Amino acid sequence: MMTDQLPYDVAVIKEILPHRSPFLFVDRVLKINYGENIFAEKDLSPDEWFFSGHFPGKPIVPGVIVSEALAQTSGLLLGLTFKTQGLEQADLSLANLTIKFVTPAKPKETIRLAATLKKTYGKMFLFEVAADVLNRRIAKGTLILASD
């Protein structure tokens, strides 16, 4: 059950996103300005399933995982905003993604995820997104989510 008390934990996140382990890549929502922006985090445990093969002996988070975490964070902004407005939760899909990867994230780090809603085109939502570890930018770009 969603409360107004931040940070929102995985229980609140699961109310909004259909993803479940091992494909849920947001652990908590730290801050949200409904309809504007959101800040969330993903903790990177050394035993994450993707580290064993990417790359053995020198593990890094695959870019596709960072991209998916940013898309899930953007979906959370919409879903939580819709919920506060009493609107029905929309089924969203990723329509477009342009991400530049700057440096990799590693085991035992926490990725800070940020998404800002820049523009709405009917049932399409344009986001500016970024991922950081400490004060180090690991990825930035734009993505579009679309609803049915």
C-alpha cells in the first residue's frame, strides 16, 4: 500500500511495475515530484545473475540492465503520478531509447537513477534520463514510453 512517506520501497514499486525478480531493477524511490521527475536507486549485489558472465574476473553491469532500470524508473514516475491523480494505471512499453554510456557500474555500487518528464505527445511520454554512481555519471540519454 502506497504511503506519502519516502523512500518508497520495493513493495510500493511492485504496486506500479509488473516486473519481478530477477528483472526488477529499482530498489527504492528516494524523491518524486509527481508529473515532473523522480530519483531512485538500484543496489548492485556481487551475486547479481548478470555479473557471472559479464565479464568473468572483471564484472560490470551490462548496458541493457542500466537502460532497463532507467525505463522502469520512468515508468514509476508515470505510474505513481497517475495513482495520485486517481487515474487508471496504463500499460506502458518502451518505444524509443537513446542512451550514451560513459563508464561502467560494478558490484557493490549503488546506481542513482533519474528521470525527468520533458514532453507528452498524447499517449507518448518523452523522458530525459541519467544514471550515476556516487558523483560519476555512467549513462545519460532520452527514452519514450508509450501506452496502449
